[in-house]
Amino acid sequence: MTLVITVGLVLLAFVGVPLFSLFGAAAIMLFLSLPEGTWASPAIDVFGVNFAENPSLMTIPLFTFAGYLLAESGMPRRLITVSRAWLGWMPGGLAVVCLGASAFFTTFTGGSGITIVAVGGLLLPAMLQEKYPDRFALGLVTTGGSLGILFPPSVPLILYGIIANLSMNKLLVAGIMPGILVVVVLAIYSGFVGVKTGFTKTPFVWKTAWSTLWAMKWEAAIPVVLLIGMGTGVLRIHEASVFTAVYVLFIEVVVYRDINIRRDLPRVAVESMTLVGAILIIMSCAIGFTAWMIQAEIPMRVLDWMQTLISSQFVFLVVLNLFLIFIGMLMEIFTAIIVAVPLVLPLARAYGLDPYHFAIIFLLNLEIAYLAPPLGINLFISSIRFGRPVTYLYRSVLTFIAVLFCALMLVCYVPIITTWLPSMMKSDDMSDVMGEASQPGAPGNDEKLQGQDFGMTGEDLAKLDQDAGTDGDTLPDEILPDAGKPSADKAAPAADTEKPARPKKKAKHP
């Protein structure tokens, strides 16, 4: 039955049925194939603490709205002017400007299409005028479209934290050093090309550099305030999103006056919330599908199968990277995160990967998948925006993919690049209070978390009380020993060196 459903959905996908409807239909049909599944079973996780009740969910519309405001304002031109004044003296200066501006811009917009249109549309003619090779210039602006998703407050980074139930503050800082590494590696390559091309230097003049930065001071302060606020604990992620949205609205409407309240603001609000609506409906349907995968123990079966073939973490990472790039080509980034994270996160944990380290590996692979022929989304956006055949862009991005892959290998096999900053932060999120037990698919934790879905009926609770010998108002001494009373029976269990048994789970039903 499952095979028939899968083949049918694949055929529907090929004829153009929207992806969210496929996930929704798959979730309902697959749950109905389980013994205790019902029509409403996929909705349990959608309306549970892992999605609808997750406080971090509110940050997505707020950061998206702020990003769209910045995109519609004069910020792209100011950003390029500042970057050129500060970085134009470097070998391949204009190419480095493109990288820096794209990374900064994508961080807030979260969308590669906006960056390619806004930043690439301004810089590509300038790079061609300075005699940069056409393929290099096209490949650079196409690569820059996804360059900022590792930096806070990137929406894909936030979405990953929601799905994986990680400390949002730690996750946001985990991507800073790998993100810088990626930009630096690409800048070195760009500088090499610039030297070969005979680039035009923009002399560094302190007065000019300072004046351009001062003109952009209100926008340049955003990442500084966010990093300081979240790093010191003054701002939590929810408060940071509210601050960013209100602050950007104020400076673009009142200070710079790039956004007209009557003419521009309603349009920006509609466009940004349309994107948010698309993200949320995809998330809702995909979460129902991943709930079925967990109930059917698909991750555990995949883990058992992989452990028979792969014994080392090194080989696992190689296979994982290839798998994630393939997934990233087939799905847009939000769907890929929702569907693939619950499937591969238990595998990463079984092979001893730090959850924050794995998160950055996951997102960096999707960043590369944006460019990977034949289906990388950036290729099609650049093809439409700049009027070039998509096959021409295939050859333009190959060198950039190779450079990004080198950075990916460094991030994979030198984990301190990712884990150092999170290890310096104190935990204050609920996910940290709950610990590893809150993360989906953790060995031995699925049974502990069954009660968190609030699927226990009153009859189940009454039976537990009867088994415990209580009337429901008190707990026996075996469960709640007297405060301060030493108990030999309560000694902490020794660490289990054996592979923990995975409990069989029953299908959830409302």
C-alpha cells in the first residue's frame, strides 16, 4: 500500500501538482494505512509544541517583513557604495564587494532570488565594464544569491532550529565562523581572478570610507545590535525579531524615507506575508508527513541499514553531503529542511555529530545545492534575470561549487569552526532545559516524549494512578521520595556503553 501511494504521488509531482498538497495528501493516506491512524493524525504534530506552539515561529514573518523592507529601500545601493569604499582596494575588489554585499543582503532577506535581482542586477554590469570574464561574473552573482543563509538572523537558520528543537541563540552564532570562512575562501578565489584580469583598484580613502559608512549607519547597526543583544542575553530571538521589524520600518520610512507609507508599505507587507504564507503551508503539510515517518520508524530503519554499510563518521559525512545536495536540488530550502531534518538528524546523532555542527553542515549543503546543475534554483533565477541560457550558467558556477565544496570539507572535518562559539554561550532556551530528550529521534527518548503530545486520555491517567496505588492526588514514595532522604535505589545509573534499545512506538491518534 505504501509503495502504491509513493508511486502515485511521484507521478502527480511530475504533472505539476503543488508540493505542499502532495505532502498533505501523503501524510493523510500514509497515516490511514497505520492500524490506529485517522484522518486527523497528521494534525497532531502541526498543532503541537514542535510547530504551532513553538514561540520561535513568530520570528519568521517579522524577519521576512524586515528583509523585504530593506530590499525595497535604497539599502542595496548604499551597501554597494560602502563595500566598494572599504573593499575596493583589494585584489579583485569589485568581486569581493559583490560577495560582501550579497552575504549581508541575503542574511536579512533570506531569499536568493531577491539578492540576485537587487545586488547582482547592480553589480554585474559594473563587473563586465571592468573586464571581468563573463562566466566568472555570472557565476559570482549567482553564487552570491545564497551566500548569507549561515549568518543570523537568516530565516532558513531559524526554521532549522524550530524543526530540530535546538537552542536558537546557540544555533544563530554557530553559523558565524563557517559563514565567514565561506566568504573568505570565495574572496581569495575572486582575488586570484582579479589579478589575472587586471582589475581596477578603488583607492582606499579614509574620509570617503567613513562618510559612506556614516550614510548607512542606521542599517549597518542592525547586525551589530542583534549580535550583541543575543550574545549577552539582553535580546532573545523573539524580542530580536520584533526589534528588527520595528527598527527597519522606522528607519526606512522616517529616517531614509525610501518607503512611502501609502504607496510602498501595503505592497511590501502583502508580498512579504505571501511568502510567509507559502512557507507556513509547506511547513504544516510537510510536518504531517514527517510525523508519519517517525511513527513508521523510517529514521530508525534507515539507521539500521546504514550501520550495516557505513561504520565510520568520515564515510557517513561523505554520503550525507551527497544526499543533501541531491535533496536540495529537488526541493526549495524550506521544504528540504522540514522533510530531511527529522530523517537525518537521528543518523547524525548515532554517528556522534554535535547537533549544531550538523545543522551548519546541513545548511551549507543546501547553499551549494542552490547552484548545483541541473536543477539548482539560483541557476534559473539568474537565467531569467540576465537573459542567459541556463546551460551557460551550468559552466559558470562549476568552479564556485568546487570552492564551496572545499569550504564544506573544512566545516565537516574541523568541527571547532562551528562548535566554538555555541560552547561559549549560556543556555536559556526551553530546548536546552529539556536537553537531548526534546530532540526528535534521540535513542531511548521517543517513549519519554509520548506524554508531551498530550495524547493520553483520562482513562489512561486513571489506569496509571491505579497501577501506582494512588487516588490521583498523591504520589507514592517510590516515585516522589521524601525531600532530602538519601535513597540507594535512586543512585544515578551507570553510563550504558551498549547501543540503547529503541522502543516500539504506537501510532498517534487524536
